[in-house]
Amino acid sequence: MFKLLKNLKWQDYVFLLVVIGLVVLQVWLDLRMPEYLGSIIGELQKSQFGLEVDINTILINGGYMLACAVGSLGAMIINGFLISNISSRFAFNIRQKVYDKVQGFSLAEISRFSTASLITRTTNDITQVQMVIVMGMQAIFKAPILAVWSILKILNISTAWSAAVGVAVLTLIVMIAIIVVLAMPMFKKIQTLTDDINRVTREHLTGIRVIRASNAEEYQEEKFSKYNNNLTKAYLFTGRVMSILGPGMTLIMSGLSLAIYWIGAYVVKTPTDFANMMTFTTYAMNVLMAFMLLIMIFILMPRAIVSAKRINEVLDTENMIVSGEYVDENLNSTASVVFKNVSFKYPDAEEYVLENISFEAHEGETVAFIGSTGSGKSTLINLIPRLYDCTEGEILIDGVNVKDYKLDNLNKKIGYVPQRGVLFSGTVKSNIDFGDNNADDETIKKSISVAQATNFVSRMSDGIDSKISQGGTNVSGGQKQRLSIARAIARKPEIFIFDDSFSALDYKTDRKLRTALSKHTNKATKFIVAQRIGTIKDADKIIVLDNGKVVGIGKHDELLKKCSVYKEIALSQLSKEEL
């Protein structure tokens, strides 16, 4: 928790000093009021003993009480304003840091935390910490000052009454300790269960079509109910434990008042004694009020500590992908790619996914990868844009190791199209001119034409300004894929990476797209992962993978003769005559 608070800015520390000063002023004003109240009560009690009551004394002390109340209220309002500013700015900074940190994560770090957990940490966990600052900061400063100051006041009045307050405070501390011990572990569990709820909900929403097509609604409902019940039980447990506080506080406060009056029956002899008893009662209630403020902190703090720990786990994670310093000023020209004895295994895994991969891709060449499912095709090309870093060996682009490139400079050289087309909420235009493309309308339309998307884009209501919903749910899979390809084309990169990006297209569109792409990007180096022989058979170089190893490199005709794995794949798709 304290580690997170280091993110406060210098302006926040200035505000905190002002807050502390106002808290001291507020406590001083609050503790002056019992003295004035005692004077008023003592004056009124004179009539019970046949003495003359001084109205001016009552009015003057009443005026002082009113002034103290107004001053205390003003200090509280200003404090609320300052603390709101501090907490809002703090939450803004932490959210920004967590988001920026996650942006730099490789796929390995994202897999470690899970997407649902990262969303919870960026939203719910930060809100928990912010709530402690809003509600707890004033209490953190006020409670100890109020408690110590009130105790110093009552020690000079009566030893017997002070002992009663001590017993009440001790009982309160024991009750708080028991509650914290019971509730703390459950708060950690609640945050984990919240992650599970977010994960199941996200799965349901993203996979709604498959769920409905498979009649799996009931299964998903049972799955959600399981996690929902677990979360509800956790909340019920903590709620029941915390519900002890209210009755417990009422019992302690009522018992203390009763003890003070019972002791007072023996010690009150004069109007001054009665005034002292009433003043002491007010001070004693202030002591308990201070501990009530501490209780509020103890209620909020355990969950906030768990949330702060989860946030720090993200912020303290060292990025596996570290940006280099090399910047290639000659962008949008041509590029060669060389793999030198590249091997890769996932973090914490024992077996290699790729072993001793070596090949060269020269400027303007089309290099295709084919192999059975799980042979490592996608993993291999994900090493080029550094979605993962190779475990052994090196990958060179224009003779420079990819690890030495500055990440944004490396990304500018590459146009990457993943297996599943990804679209963002906005328009067709904003999705193609995404990131640092800075493409004009003519470039966008040309990219759409090359990607064979002109027909369906022109039929949309507003052409390239037509709306795209979140995730591209208002377009088909093939349309989504073609718009993703158009986005890569609009970047005019030196290297294209197509990770099975033509699988959602029919054979005719696939052929037309590759022909147009070949003409439009003839200088760019292209990497294509595919399952269909028809998509890759015209490639300059075909690399056949089997269980993470290269078992064949060459052109289509060569591999049919000398590579049994390639021939087996080819014959499973096309007849001998077609081949």
C-alpha cells in the first residue's frame, strides 16, 4: 500500500500538509465545544442549588460553541475537496501506469496474469485503493489526534472515569483484532473470485455464437452460477463478520455511558462536578469516535491492501521484451530477414517448441510456412515482431538483431495480420488508418482494393466512413480478415506477416488477393503461414515444419519430390493431376 502511495505528486504532498493542518484545527475546535458545554450546564445547574444563573455566560459560551461548530464544518468541507483531488489524481496516475505497463507486456506476461485479471486490477483494484484514500485519509490523520487529545483531556478529570474508558477501548481493540483476523484472508479470495467472474462473463460474451449454436446456455449458466455462488458466499461471510461492528460499538458506547453515570452517582456533589461529568462523557464519546474512525479504516484497509498488492504485482513485473536502441532511418524500402539457429521454448516450459531453425528471406521474396497443427508455424513468425523473444540463436533484419531495434521502429517495418482478424469500434477508415499509419483517403481506398474489400465496403451505407462495432461484430469473418489485411497494406511496410490470414477467404478471393498483393507489394518481403497448398504453392520459398523442426525448404515442385511431409499434406488436399 505504502509503495503505491509513492506515486503521489509533490502537489499532493502539499495538499496533505494542508489536510493535516485542517484536521488539527477541526479536532481543536471539536474539543473546545465540550468545555463551553460544561460551562453552560454548570451555569444551568446553579438553579438546582438555589444559586443565580448568569444568562450572559450561557449566551457567550453558546456563541463560542456555534463558532467552533461552523469552523469545524468549514475545515471538514475543505478537507473533503482536497482529499477528492488527491485520490482522483492518484487513481488517474496508477491507472495510466498499469495500462502503460500492460501495453509493454509480451504474450508471456499477459498469459501469466490472464486478460480478465488484468482488467480487474486496472479497474476494481484501483477503485478499492482510491476508496481508502477518499474515506480513510482524513480518518487516518484525525483518529489518532482526536484519541490522544481527548485522552489527555479526560485524565485530568477523574481516575475512575478514565479507567472505565480504558476498559471500553481495550474491549473495542480486541473486537477489531478478531474481525480483521477473520476477514483479511477472505478479502484476498474475493478479488480472485472477481477475476473468475470477469473471465467467465468475457468468455460468454465473446463466444455467444458458439454457445447458442451448441445449445450450451445451460452449461454456461451453471458455470457462471458456480463462481457467482462462491463470490456471494465470500461476501456473505465478510458481511456477517463486519456486521458484528455495529451492535458491538453500540454495546460498548452504551456500557461506557452507563459506567460514567454509575460512577457519577458517587462522585457528583456540586454543579461543578456535574458539569465535569457531562464534559467527561463528551470527551469519552470522542475517544470512542476516534476508534470508530479507526474501525472504518480497518474495514476498508484489508481489501485495499490486497488490491494494492495485486496492482504492485503488475507494476513490478519485469518486461521480458525490452526495447533496443537501434533506429533504421531508411524505412519503407526493402528488408531481408535471417534466422540463425533459432530455438524457442515458452517461459517455465521444459521442451522446446522450435529447434535450430535457420533460413534466409531476401528482399521481395515470399516465404511460406506449412506443417501440421502444433508444428510451430505461428510461434515462428511471432518471433519476428518480438511478440516472443527466441530462447537461443538470433533473428536479423537487414543484418541487425531484432532485439537491438527500438520497438516502435521495428513495428514500423512490419505489417502484421493475425490468424483472427481484429477490428476496433470506429469506422472502416479508422480501422485501416490505425496507429501511426497517417494514411490519406487515396491510400486507404487502394489498400481496400488490394485486399479485395471494395465490393462490400462500397455497399455499406457510408463507404469508408461506415461504422464498425466493437470486435467487428457487424461484418463477417472474411470481411473482417480482408479489412485487417488492408490495414497492414496501408502501413506500406518492408515486411508482411500473414499468420494464416487467408483461411477465412474462399479460393477465388484468396487467389485474387494474393495476385493483387504480389503486384502491389513486390518489393516487400512476405511471410505467409497457411494450411492450404493452393495459398503457398507459388511462394519463392516454402518451409515445412514438423514438431518444431524444419524438415524441408524449397519450391513447391522440389518439395513434392524430396519432402515426404509436404507431399503427404499436398495429397491430402489435391489430387495428383491437380498437383
